[in-house]
Amino acid sequence: MEKRVNYNSTKRSCRELLLEYQSLNPVISTEKIKFDLGAADDRDVYNISAAFLWNAETLIAGRVEARDSEVSTVIFFIEKNGVWHKREGYPELKLQDPFITKVNDEIIVGGVEIYDDPEREGELAYRTIFYKGKTLDKLERFAKGPERMKDIRLLQLDSKDILVFTRPQGKIGGRGKIAYTLLKDIRELTPERIKQAAVMEDQFYEEEWGGANELHLLKNGKIGVLSHIAKFDEEGSRHYYASSFCFDLHKKKYSPMKIIAVRGDFEKGAAKRPDLMDVIFSGGLVRQPDDNAKLYVGVSDAEAHAAIITDPFLEYEAESD
């Protein structure tokens, strides 16, 4: 019998999702990803992209920064003998939290740019920046998102339209909700158009938040969304969980979110600050032919890990309309 997903009841709390997660057991194995920046460079590498293939090379983009700083550089890495090294000849971008996609025949590299907040002295503001190019060594900055918005992600559909997921905050989005819009052309990717995205209202409780990290086009035309959901505890510490859900663009409906990995699934390690110990940030996911997937995550804002998990999108791909 075909398994049906209830698209009419979507809002669930982190507590409810964690209780469900205990019975799912999707994580099969995990590993810490090793990076070598050179003997004199002790910066951390975390919040990585998934491994991606470009010009017959498998690469990872990683957020590289000192433990006591928020000033980040995105560096491209290539693996040699089980260790990832800087891929020479590719640019270093002054961004955080890189993500990769392709539109038409160009690679799109995005990330978060921080800068001095013009309205709040001594604080940092941020926005999402997009680069594109036919080759990685010749990237051109071409678009930006609205001020103070992270987690903007793109996916080109079979129709060549571009699906954009966004994360409004404040009056519209509270602590952070997921929204979407559809573009006919990459040139439409502007702050004004991004602000027009339709909010998925019934997804997070007001005291919790989340965002999209990567979009996957499924065989049946639905969208598999790699995401995260987060909350504060009573002491002010952050708790971030890797999650996923399905979006039906045709029906404009989305399934309930599910947690697919938590910090405790990975080996113990360093943390940038004590309040970030229970944090994993979904970087990307590579689906595999054996019904599993490889999930790439940043851990505690200090390390990068990966996990082999049960493919979270299979149940949505098996659905019929």
C-alpha cells in the first residue's frame, strides 16, 4: 500500500520532532571530515557544503574562521588521502555558510556577508550574496538578498524556472520562517522580489525557527527540502537539528518537517562557545543509489562532519498525485 503524507497538519515543535526521531533511527554511520589548512593556520572549518562535482573534481566549500571571530572566508577544498586541502587556483570569498547550485550552464556560489551595522553601533549586520560563473576560478558577484536575511536557496526546475526559498524574520517571519517564490530568470533575483516570497505559515511555533539549506528536485516533480529547525533553552543555549520536508509546488502544500540528525549522533568535539554545543547546521545532502544519503553538517560552529542516513526523500518520491 502506498504511504501517504499528511500535508494538512504541518506544525510540530522541536520536542515533538525529537520524540519521533528516537524511533526513526535514520543515522547509519558518521565521520569527522578532516581539513588541512597548513601548519601555521589553526582556523576551524565548519558549515560546509555537500561534496559536489565540478570539472571532474569532487570539491567541498567550507566556512573557515578563527575560533574567537565571526570574520569568515569560504575556501574550496579537494580531498587527498582522506584529508581535504585547499584547491589552489580557486577564489576565497569573504562569506559565511557557503552553498552551491547550478542555473543554466553556470555554477552559483552563495553565502552570508557580514558588515558593520549602520543602525546599531558595535554590532554586525548580514545579507546573502550570490556569485556565478562558467568556471569556479572566474566567479562574478551578481545578486544579493535583503538586509538581515540568511538561508536563501535556489533550484532550477525542469521548466527552467527558478524556485527560491527564503527566510524572513521580524514582523513577517518572527524568529525565522521559510518562504518561497518562483522566478522566470536569474536576473529577477533581487531583494525586492525575494521580499515578495509567500510564507509557509504553519510550520514553526513562534518561539522556534528554521530555514532551508538545500533543495532537491525529486523524480515526481516534488521538492525535497534539506532544512534545519532550532530553539533556545531556558539558559539561552541554542539547539539546532538537521531536518527535511517535502514541498509540492503545484499544490502549494508542504509536509510536516522531520528531524534527520542531531548533535548526539556525531562524535564529541570542539565548540565555538558553550551555548553552541548542541548545534548541527545542515550543509548539503548527496543522494545515493542504495536508498541512503550522505549528509554534510557543521557541528557546534567549530567542526565539519558527515553521516550516512536513510534517504529522507524516498517516501515523498514514492507518492503519486
